[in-house]
Amino acid sequence: MRSLLYTLAVAAVVLIVLGLLLKAVKWLLIIGLIALVASIALGVIKGGRTPR
């Protein structure tokens, strides 16, 4: 599960960087931000459920 979160986060960062480089493609930036927020939210939810 953790590797999936890392993969999502890396993909989100790559999309954000591509969006910033291309500047014209705002959708890449938006999708990257959504993916980043989703990966953080999943990490918090899954991390909170695991017994410590």
C-alpha cells in the first residue's frame, strides 16, 4: 500500500513539473494537484487505521 502512495505522489509531482514547464497545459497542473491531494488523503486515512 505504501509503494502505491509513493507512486501516486511521484506521478503527481511529475505532472505538476510538466505542467509548470509547458505552462500552456493547465489541465496537467490541475490533475497533478488532485493526484497529490488524493495520495496525501489516502496516506492519512490508511495511516490512521493501522493499529500502533
